[in-house]
Amino acid sequence: MEEWSKEQWEAAMQSGKKTALYLYTPMCGTCAVASKMMAIVEQLLPQLQLGKANINFMEQLAYDYQIESVPCLLISDGEKVTEKVYAFQSVPFLYELLKKPID
């Protein structure tokens, strides 16, 4: 999964396609598990625009989206964030969540 800047995230959102941004911190144990789950989902959904960002370097983004904790997955319908996921639960859960087309 490619590391995205705030500008790359905003550009992906403007594409009109479903996109997701996975937010993490390197020292977070739960994030380590979530990262492995997201790597599998990335392989299962190669058409999905999916990036990741270390929230330690994204203070403004964390403030703008009122991120409460990590790991966090921001899901966009191509224009605005439609979901914030904190409980990653399982690979099947994430897969089903991200494979759904934009309404």
C-alpha cells in the first residue's frame, strides 16, 4: 500500500471513484494487525484506490476529520468521507465494506 500525502488523498477523492485512506502510527500494536489485514484487502481489491498515512505527520487531516484513534479507515464516495472505521474486525468485514460500489 502506498504512503499518501494529504494532497494525494484529496486528489484521489476528487477522482469520483470510491477511495480509502488507512491511518496508523508505527508504534501501535493494533495498527500492526490492521496493516496486515489491509495488505490482504489491497490484494483482493486491486481496483480500489487505497492509500495509507502515518497520522503523526497528518495533524491537520486528523483535525479536519476528527480522528479519535488509530487504526482508522476513511472511506470516500469520491466527493466526501462517508465512513470512518475504527474497529477493523476481520479481513472479510473490510472486504465487504470496501467492495460495495458507490450508490
